[in-house]
Amino acid sequence: MRDERIIAARLEVRGSGLGAVFRGFAEDRLRRYGLEGAVSAGATRAEIRVRGPAALVDMLEVACLLGPAQSLVESCAVVPDPHGTPLA
């Protein structure tokens, strides 16, 4: 049985070489997984606000931990957003 719960969360990513490369990677994964979201990324920190099925948010977390080849991801923390902060 699949987990169909819709959740809102914030993924806090830390590492190096994040920036534009990681932002593009995360935006691509949001589209591929059919998730609503917004990404902001600097050289050592990125934040992804996401809303969608819990199982797909989990997949996004794993993808972000692996990251693009040009980035070194050290951590990815998922912070639930029970209020569903607007994505725009």
C-alpha cells in the first residue's frame, strides 16, 4: 500500500559547490517527481520548500543527498511544515 499523504516540508541541504548547479538539479527533481516546490541555493547551503505525497518527498530527500556530481552534499534535513508555507 502506497503512502498517499500530502505533506509540506522544508529540506535544508548543507555542503559545498551547491549554488546554481544544485538549484537546477533540485528543480529538475521536483518536476520529475511531480512535486510543488521552490528552491534557493547558495555555495554552501540550499533550501527546498516542497509539497506533495510523502513517499515522493522521501525520494527527493534521497536524490538531494546524492546530489549532482559537481556538488558535495554533507547533510539534508527534512523539517515538516504543518502550516504549508506558500511556495511562491
